[in-house]
Amino acid sequence: MIKSYFKTAFRNLARNKIYSFINIAGLALGLACAMLIILYVKDEVSYDRFHTKADQIYRITMQGINKDGTKGKKEGNTGYLQGPRFSANIPEIKKFVRIQQGNENIKLGSEINSQEILYVDSSFFDVFSFPVISGDPHTCLQNPSSVVISEDEAKKHFGSTDAIGKIIMLKDDSVFVPHKVTAVTKRCPQNSSIKFDMLLPIKESKEDASNSENWFNIFLNTFVVLNPYANIKSVDMKMQQFYTADSKDAIVSLKKQFGDEVESWKSEYFLQPLLDMHLSTEMPAQNGLSNASNPMYSYILSGIALFVLLIACINFVNLTVARSVKRAKEIGIRKVVGGSRKQLIMQFLGESFFLCIIAFVLAVALVQLILPTFNHLSNKALALSYLFDVKLIAGYILLFILTALLAGFYPALVLSEYSPVKTLYSRFSISGKNYLQKSLVVLQFTLASFLIIATFTIYKQFNFLTTEKLGYDDSDIVTVGKGFKTHNEAWLFKQEVMKDPNIINVAPRNEGSWGTSAKLSNDSTIHFDYETIDESFLPTLKIPLVMGRNFSAAFLSDSASSVLVNESFAKKAGWDNPIGQTVNFWYNNNKTYTVIGVVKDYHYQSLSEKIGPQLFTMKPENPYGMVYIKIKPNSTASSLKTIQSTFKQLFPQSPYSYVFMNDKNFKSYEAEAKWKQIILFGAILTIFISCIGLFGLSVLSAEKRTKEIGIRKVLGASVNGVVAILSKDFLKLVCISLIIAIPTVWLAANKWLENYPYRISMSWWLFATGGILVIFIALITVSFQAIKAAMANPVKSLRTE
Amino acid sequence: MIELKGIYKWVNTGNNRTFLLKDINLSINEGEFLSIMGPSGSGKSTLLNVIGMLDEFNEGEYKFLSETVHNLKEKQRAALYKQYIGFVFQAYHLIDELTVYENIETPLIYQDIKSSERKAMVADILDRFNIVGKKDLFPTQLSGGQQQLVGIARALIASPKLLLADEPTGNLNSKQGEEIMNLFNQLNKDGVTIIQVTHSDKNAAYGSRIINLLDGRVEK
């Protein structure tokens, strides 16, 4: 019996090529999307699961408590004290490890490079399960001059992974110190939040460890292992109790120094499961931890996959039911010769399974084909070999069965119900007004329109992020990182480099982003981003002043007592006339600075961050960490040469590297640019699958109406008239879809855009373009078949009737 | 074999009730060859379908081989006609996607007969109908007469007691028609009860009894 079903199914497919193509191609694309996204999501949720104690590992995190008692920002970082003090006093905590990010200069032959380092406690390998190739993981980090390296690093230095006992020279403060390799590890798994090439024992002085004021100095990540039966809530509570008691004295003494402000430094401690960290947006994996991911992408992708698969299934249902008029005779005969309804349902389900199997195989091939591109776009290293995972295979089989059932069950029910008397005596037509088919088409096009307009929005927003003017000129600027010991050292470098006429300007600045707070003259406190620059910073980056003057070498007092602020600062401070206002660094001997100028707001962070208050100083105590060098256009090669040779000459012991500022800015939106492509691709796929479905329906509808069209033509209808009649019904449905889709997508897009402080406005033409595009594509699809039907010779169609 | 008592069948269109069958009383014995005649729309095919259990009736009693059909459940009725009844249609009604062989085999598949047995049975009937050479062709590759032969072969493959034929020669030329009627005669002699619907007096004459229908009633 199965053989017979198989045969009919196969012959049916072979005979109806358009129909088979639409169904198989649609399902294959839908399944391929779903598979890719299952791979992606699986990878996202698999982060950090490879640690054997993954379920017991937590990160110590906290939430600030404001002075008025409300809760503030959540913070994933901790300091020196949290780990050791909590674990010594809370019995549930078995072990702790602190991970601090850093850089050290490393000597490789005669070359000096900057090496990224993780400073960790010696318990690192007791907490985490990174595979170690050689060396004893439990003791390898006990000696302060030991170093643990990855296999890649070992090969780089020694040509093989056989590196135990060998020496690596690392610069400690001012001199290179030998470190002995005590262990070599495998490359960190791709789905790990902690990635390292080099581990060093954490450097903590005795004074640091005993100073209770360090409760408030947070700059690293602390992980703890709890005993398996620990109650998290009670550990949270114990941490809080212990912290409150232990930090009491420190707060009293800090208050003497900093005043009541200290009250706002208090926080509430709690644990974040290691497994939640990768997808956390509140407390992301950062500061030495990497690959933090926004679950938004998982949601968007899952949405696309679901849409595409659903639309493909709708195609299947609609086409199968629509085509059933043609198969009605077969069904009638089968019933007359003794086929029961159950047997017929089985036959049709069998057919849909058969079709799904073909689509499934195609989908697997398709996934294999797209995977490299997808990996590149989604910044992952996924492989189909992930498939050899029981759960995943089970997931795919479930997906397959669900798809086959979803697509096959309804048609099977409908088709098997036909009464043989009706079908065999050509009294048969699909009864009713086909509400189901119509609603499915509406649903399909609602989803497609939604996705297209959503894509437009996402595309436009990401485009805005990547192309919007940042408020400064980042062209032809070379950034060189260097920790200058004094401002004079920076100025010396500047003087030397400027001897080259191709170099227009050099502006030193502090490294990274600093933030602090100060008091205004009305005694209120203001938090701001804190930049240490010199007088050439604003001209180099072409950042305009809106009021007052820039720092100037002519005013010697500028470095000692003047500051610049940006517009947001002035606004936040509530100053009508900022010039001459004062800012008091009360914790720094009550030093007071006068505002001499207001800088126009510019995007000093990425556009996904709001411009905050910003203060610029030339304070000699604040170190410069980098220089911006403006060069003449088209002088790149020679200018870079000058910069490098000057650098090497002045600072032979420092690693030299440079980056173009516009490259760096562009890179910070790399993820957005890639997601833009993925989402665009998803939308194209959705509309494509919807349209092939619509095409199939229009073919069947035209076939069904051959006679009607013939009669109309005989009565004098023009080709245009007939095309209009045939296309009208479908276009009506597409229009209804748009009416449903537009408000929905408007709400969803606005909600999504709220994530971005700087965003595009949802303009009407976005919807209009999307809507017209959908209608246009649908019109082409439908009219193609309609024109063909309308051009047919009526004599022929009527005679065959 | 068949006992129809006071069979009524109607459809409601708006407030009007149109009778398709009116008070049909008919008994047919095993081994009979009955011809049902009448003009278009007189209810011939409807009556045939009621007898064949493809269609329901609204009122009356129907006994088939001592089973009261109107009391049977859908499933039991299906089992009954699967076992005892074969159908032949004017338009042949073969499945276009299946070959001659497969078309004939289909009823056996639905009766869960083993593959080896099926092979033997189909080979036997192909031989009997002299269409062995055509067994791998598809219906569209055959002439009308040949298609009808296949249709009859399919109807007979499960050795039914009753053969129902709805204008079996309606689409055939007279020579082909004659061949089919001779075949029916032969089958009847072999013990198959036959009920045929026909327009042609000549074909009706092959039967052992003729009834005339007019407006859903049996004309006396």
C-alpha cells in the first residue's frame, strides 16, 4: 500500500512541476532558515555550558542604591575584596576566582608588542574547565612569575606546544621580567565568554587586600562556585549582610574625606548565574569577558525563521486545497473502489511527508551552502557537525514532523471528505467562498508586509547609525596608543612628528573613557565623562565651540585652573551663561576650575549611546594615553613612516601600533552592518516565498476560470478587462494584509527604536514604499498568469469544456 | 439480494422540496441482469448510487443480502460494498497517475490483500480481458473502449456479487459498446448480478428485466 502511495505521490509531483517546485522550494527555504536559526540560537544558549561546574558558577554582581533609597544601575564588575571576603565568610561559596583584564608589553625576539592578558587567581582552573594540554592546572598560577599560555601563543613563541619551563619576557612597570611557562591550554572554545591567550597570576598587594575601602573600587569580574545545594536567595542575603557590616568602618572614614556623597556608593549584592551572562543586556559579559550578545538578534532571527516557515506551510496548504479540484476525481474513484477515509488521509499525509523529505534534504544541502556566509554575517563559527547532537537532531526531526503535519493535515482532511458521487458526476466545485484560503493568503502577506516594512526600518536605522555625522571629522586621523609618562613627553613627541610638513596636527588625549563627578557652585553634584586633552584636540577633530574660547598655550593658567564643557554639561548644570562658572573637584583638595568655553555636543561614543555631560581638562596629573594625528590627505604612506620612526626613536621600549580613526568608527558598527544584511535577506526570502505561493494560486484560479474567461472574451471583454478581473481578487487580499500589517509594524518598530537614543523617525513614506512594493510585486506575480489566461483563444477553452 | 421499500430522496431548495426518488419499491434477486431506463434527470443514476451505497436516501428501507443498510454505520456500509459491489462508469474514471496494472490493483490494496496474491489476481484478470500487453500504459494512452475494459476489470477484480454500471457504453462507439455488453452477458451467466443504467433500448435488451424511471418514480 505504501509503495502505491509513494508511486502516486511521485507521479503527481513529476506531473505538476510548477506546483511541486513552489512547494518544495518554499519548504526547503523555510526549513533551511529554521535550521540555520536553530543552530544560531543553540549556539547562543550553549555559551559557557562546557564548564563541568557551569550550573554552580555565579558572577558576583551588584546594583547601586541611590541616596534616596531607589535602586540604580546594575553592575557586573567587582573589586579585589568581594571574592576573598565573601568566600571566607559564606559557607556556601566553595571557591572564587577574579578575572582582571590588562595589557603588558611582551618581547618576541627584538620586537616589542602589546599583549592582552587576563590576570586571574590561582583557582582559575578549579572553577573553569578549560582543557589544559600540559602542566598542572591546579598549581600553574601559584608562582607570581608564572605564565599560562594557549597553544596558539605557544606556537607563536616557541614553534610548538611543548613550552613548559620556557621563558617569556613581560614588561613589569619599567623593566622586562622573565616569566616561566607553567601550563599550555587548548584554544578556548568558540562559545566561551572567557577567552585568553595568556594568563598571569593576579597582582594584589597586601595593602590592597586589607584595605576595606576597596569595597568601592570596582574593576574586575569575580566568579564563585557554590555548593550544589546552596540556596541562591540566602547566599544573596548573606553577602548583603556581610558587606553591610564589613564596609561600615570604611564608609565612616570615606565620609570624612568625601562627605555625604559616599552614601550613593552603597550597593546591593547578588549573584548572576554564569549561564545567564552571555545574553544579559543589563549586566553583559565585558571587562575581560567577551562576545556578549544581545538576545534581540535571537528574537529577530527566530521571528524571521518562523515567518518564512509558516508562509511556506501556507503555500502548501493553499495550493494543495486549490489543486484538489483536479484531484477530486481521483479521490472519488479511490473511495468507490473501497478506499476508506482513514486510508485517504494517510495517503495525503504520506504525500506531504514525501514532499517534506525532499524539501528537508534540500534544506540540509542549502544550510551547508549558506553556512559560511551566515557565519561571517552573524560573527559565529557554526558548523553542520553541530547536528551530531542528540537534542538538536531531535529538534530537527520535530521540526520536520511539525512542518509535514502542519502542511499536510488540513488538506488531507479536506480532500478525504469529498463525496464520490459529487466528484465523479462533475457536479463538484469547492463550496463556499474559500474563506480559509483567503485568510491564509491575508496572513501570509501580512507577515511578508510586516517583515518588509520592519526591514526598511531596521535598515534605515542601522544605516543612520553607520552614516550619521558624529559631530567631528574623523578622516585622515591616525590614532597611536602610548602611555605617556608626562605631558611633556607627549609634547616632545608632538614636536618631533610635526617636523614633517605632511602632518597637520597632533592631539594627545587620555586613554579609554573616564568618568567622574564634581560639585557645582550651588553644591549639587554632577556626573560626567572626563577628557584630558590639550589645545589642539578640538581643532584636530574639527569640533566647534559654541561659546567662549579653546584652551590656549598663551594662557598658562589653562592647565591649572580652566576647563571646557560640552552643551549637555551646561544644560544639565542648568547654566544660562556657562562661561565663568566653576566646577569643584571636592575630593581633590577642593580644587576649583573655571569654565572658559562650551564645546558643541559631538558623539564621542557610538550612536547607540546618548551624549552625556562631558568635561575637558588639561590637568597635568591626568596622563595622556594616545594621540590623534591629522595628516594631509594622500600622504598616508610617508606620514605613517614619519610617525613610526619618531615613535621608535623616542620610545624604543614601547610597542607601536596605529589605527585610522574612521576605520575604527566604522568597525564599531560592523555588527549592525552585518545584521542589516541578514535581515534584508530574510525579508527578500519571505516575499519571494509568499509570491511563489500567490503565483501558484493564480495559476490554479486561472485554470478554474478558463471557461468563464472564454465566455467573457466571446462576449467582447478585452485582455485588459480580463486581467483586471483575475488580478482584482488577489490584490484585494494583499491590500487587506497591508491594512493589518501597517499598524502592527508601526507599533513594533517604534518599540524597537526606543532602544536607540538617536533614531530615525517613522515617516509615512517608509510605510508607503513598503506597501507599494508589496502591491507591486504581488501585481506582477498575479498578472503574469492573468495575462496568459486572458490572451488564450476562447474557441479553444470553450470547445474543450 | 436487494430489497428496496418506499425509498424517498429529496433536496431542499429554498422552500421547495425537489424529489429525486419517490417511493421506490424494488427487489432484485441474485443472478439478475437489470436495466434501468428513463430520460435525463429521471433519477436513474441516483437510484444506482443509492443501491451502491455511495449516496444516502432520506426515507425508506434498504436490505442488502439480509443486512439493513439504512441502519448500518458508515464504516460497516463501506465494508459491505467494498466486499460485494463493483462499479463501472460512463466516463471510465480511471486514475490518470496510475498504470492499467495499478488501476486494477487499487481495490485489492484497499482490501489489504497480500502483494503476491494481488499479483496473481491482477495477472489473471488481465489475461481474461486480453489486455496483458497494455498493463504498463497510462489511461490516457488507451482508447475509450480499452479504458472501459480496464474499468470493468477493476470493478471485477475483487469478485463482487453485484456489478453496478452507469451508462457503461455511453462514451463508446457502437462496436465497442457491443463488445462491452457481450462481456456483461457473459459475466451474468457466470453468476454476477448486474444492474445497469442505460439510454439505449438495444443495450437494455441485454438484461433480463427492465424498469423505467420518470421523475424519480418507477413507471408501471
